[in-house]
Amino acid sequence: MLSLKIWLKAIGLVLLWCLGPACAHPFHISSAEVEFNPNTDRLQVSLKVQAIDFEQALSKMAGQRSKLEQTDADELIIAYLGRHFYLTSQPAIADQAESNLEGPAETPPDEAPSVASITPESSIEASSPSSSRVHWVGRELKGAWLWLYFELELPPAYDKLAPDDLRLVDTVLCECNAGQINTVSVRHAGQRSTLKMTSQQPSEKFLPLWMSP
């Protein structure tokens, strides 16, 4: 009987050891809060992501291992946000974001984006010429979570768009995690509206109402 108990305990320890890494990070999510600032005509964004996942995403984009502690980390983050979190007036651009997520292939070093000319105080154009622009504010590491603070300019001539034309694209970390779920909470006039994006649904309509005074 004693040997059986020892044997069962040993099996339990082995299973716990094998499942440990999976249980430590069983889901992949990000959450953002967005609010329009009428004084600057920009969206103020607070984005919360898993730090370890975000370092993986930066490494994938740069074509080499990247860490949050390195000196050019802010420049890499700005470039990444410009590609993965933006407003666009072209639904086709939002749809294209999904196809860009397919396949686990690493970005070749010779195709890695150039970030030498970007500074934390500068803005960078997103992946589409009709998209918003990122203005960097800062970041904060809280345990396993990384908070990113930035602003988005509105796409050119957004006020002339049809109500259904403006979309918010959030594909943050989708290229690294097949099951990534990104939620965006839009605050306006004391109310909250929640948007949900995945690799299968990379964008959602962004209502003009949310940018009214």
C-alpha cells in the first residue's frame, strides 16, 4: 500500500511538472481603454499586454531578439503599434490585416523595419497612408503586465467619411498567438462600449458618436 501511494504521488508530481508551463500562461489577451480628446483631436489609448508576449512580438517584427530593457525599445514599440493598433478609413486595409497574420514565419533580418529615425517624441505613420498616426506617451511595467500609453491621430478627412467607413484595427500579438483576444473599451460621455478583435476579426467599426463633444 505504501509503495502504491509513493507511486501515485510520483505520477502526480510528474504531471504537475509537465503542465506547469502551460498553466502558468493559459490564455492570451490584451485590453485597451480609448477616449477621444476634443482639445487635441486625438484618441488617448492605454493598452495592457502580457510583457513576455510583447517581447516576443517585438522580436518577431525586428527579426532578432528584443527586450524591453534595451535602449531602442521605445522606437520598436512605436513601430509595432503603427502596424497593429490604428484607425483606418479603408475596410480593405482592415481585412488585409488578417491575411498578414497567417503563417509563423519569422521576419527576415533584411526586411526588418528601420527604426533608427524614430524617437519617443515623434509620430509614425501606420501601415496604411489613410491610417491614423501614433504619438508616443510612455510605458509602465506592473508585474507580468506591460502598460503602453499613446495617442492616435484621426485618419485624414475622417469627418467626410460615411458612418460605417471608420474602423479600429487591433491585431496586437495576434501574429504570435493563434487564440489572441483583444478588447477595447471606448469611453464617451460617461458610457462604455466594448469592441473585441481576434485574428479572424481584426477590426471593428469605430462610431463617429464616440468622437463627438
